[in-house]
Amino acid sequence: MDHSETGHETDPGAHTGTARDGGVAGDGGTARDGGVARDGGAAGDSGTAGDSAPAPGDPAEGASPDPPAAGFDAFTALVDSPVYVVTTAAGGERAGCLVGFAAQCSLAPARFAVWLSKANHTYRLARTAQTLAVHLLDRHGHALAERFGGHCGAREDKFAGLDWTEGPGGAPVLAGALAWFAGPVRGRFDGGDHVAFLVEPAHTWTSPTAEGPALSLRDALDITAGHPR
């Protein structure tokens, strides 16, 4: 089935931005980072130094703030973003993996960033690929997510037995997706143990019967990464 002829074609540049499209308050520091002399009181204060109660969010007296790593883990534990199956093809091979780090990163021009683990077989193929396809799954798509997240493409063909077609740039398009887009890779950026692939969503498709929400990080917590450690 040619997915580009069924469902709804969408204009990649017509997305409406959300708060997460940009930075959040705090990227440039908070009010307490500068300008307020809490310890010595400000002009007009009737109290003396140290009389005022701790500002909201300050650790209690004698307590230590969370170490940075633990604090960041606590922050990310509150986030429940969609997971994506990213597929690609290059040099006569095809690959795909489950991705939790991904986001729209520009409105005009429309751009989407996908972070692939350097330990992943798909990453090794994507380094030379011209096109990536990014799929959303519905809440019943756990088995498909487990196949692409819990198995290693270096050891087995993840596409065996699946209903898929060759999409734009040769990237495999999965018939079981809730929605997908595909397009050329416009840039690659090293982010540590993951590399960001900047994708232009040149071709998009959404199921005519699509109903949210999409499969999310919390739905996929039981999937153990299948790539080699």
C-alpha cells in the first residue's frame, strides 16, 4: 500500500508552535540568581539579615540540594513524550530503531531533530543515509515498539514479516504507524552519547482513523534496549 495516497497529507510548515518549541524559563537563570540580596535585606526591609524565611524552592536549613545528576533524573521522570520508530536505508541496507529523544525544533523552515545512540546499529547506517523516516505509533503499537527497541538490527532483520513499503529516499515506511514523515537529513550534531539528526519533513502522512494519544515513553519503560552495550 502506498501510504502517500491514503490518509491526510499535511503541510510541514503549518505546525503550530507550543511552549516546548523554545527555551523554558530558567534557561537564562532565575530571579534568585542575581539582583536580590536575600541575606542582607533589600532597601526598605524592616527585618535584619537572616530574619526572612527561605525563598520557595530553597532547600531547608541544613539540607543539601539534590546532586545535579539526581536532580536531572527527577526532572526527566516527569516528562512523558512520544516515542518514535526511525527508519533509514543506505548502501543496500535498511535499519530502524525506537527513539525517545526527538522534537520539532523549527517552525519556518519546518525541522525535526532525532537523537540516535552511538551504540545503535541504526546510527551507524544513518551516518551516511540521505533520508530518515520518523513514525508515531498508537497506544496499541507496543509490539512494534518492542521489535525496534528491544532487538538489534546488526543481528537480525527487524523488518522480516512486517508490512512495510519503500518510502522517500528508500527509507522503509511501516504500515502499522499512526503517522509518519520522511525527509532529507539537513545536519548532524554530536550531543554526547547521542547524535542529533536534523530532518526536513518533506513527505508526511497521517492515518485517516488516527486517534491520540500516541505511544509514549511511559508505555515503553518495559522495553530493554537490544543494541550491543
